[in-house]
Amino acid sequence: MNKLKKEFLLFSWRVTSLHMISYFIAGILAFVFMKYERQFATGNLSIIMKPTDSPWIAIAPALQIIRGFIVSLVLYPFKDVFLSSKYGWLKLWLLIIGLSYFSTIGPTPGSFEGLFFTKFALSEHLLGFPEMLLYTFLFSFLLCFWYKKPSKTIMITSIIFIILIVIMSALGALSGLGILKN
């Protein structure tokens, strides 16, 4: 395997696994502390969000492997900007926040543009803000940290976390489908 291909595969694994892990941690904390179950079942959010016991909500963390890989493809050409510079994690964090919150393509709920063009209340727009900040921070900081201090321990830990996330997501989806009983 040539060096460039090996470098991309390593970068892709790190981005994908850290995306999944950060997404999972931020999502679980937001689910518990932001009371997503109640929030998604009432008001405007009940119109656009699936209930939290939906199999799609349960399988979402495992499906993030696809999104994580896409993120790795997008970030790869620019990796030196944030991996080789001082405060690279901060540059990456601000880039992700800027593109995903302040510069969305349309007025999606929870986005800066959504504040102006949707009928959602300010509280509904801000509901996911702490989750977004936590996810983007964890992802950006951990990715840059992993490149500054690479180790087999981090690699093995990431593999274990991904396996657990996929298993828990699959079990949650099976439960949501009624195949597994609580």
C-alpha cells in the first residue's frame, strides 16, 4: 500500500471514529439533560423529529460511520491547516461551527438562518446548541490531540468504542422494532 493511501486510511479512521464517539457522547448527554424525549414529542419539534423510541433514532449512532467517512473526505485536503498548526483544534472547531451553524444552506431549525426564517421559538432553535458545541469541541480537540500524541492505546480504545456504539445502536433499533423486549 502506498504511503498516501495509508495516510488517508489512517486519517479517515481517526475522523470517522472520533466523529462517531463525539456524536454519541454529545447525543446521550443532550438526550438526558436537554430532555429530548419530551422536546421531540411536543410543539414544533414533534412535527419534524421522529420520537426518541424510533428505530431510526436508535440506529443513528451506528449510521454515523457513513457521515464520518464523508467528513474525512471533506477534511482530508485541508488537514495540514489544523493538524500542523498551533491551536489547530480551535481552527477546526470554528470551521465546523461556522459551516454547520452559521452558514447552513437553508433556514433549518436550530441554525442561525433558521432563527429568522422559521416559525420556531428561540428556545427550540437553541435546544440543540449545547449538543452542537460539545460535539464539535470533542471532535476537533480529540482529532488534533490524537495526531499530536498518537498511540496504540487510543487506536484500540477507538475500536472498542465503535464496536460498542454499533452493538448498542443495533440493539436499540431491534428494541424499537419490537424484536427485543425491554
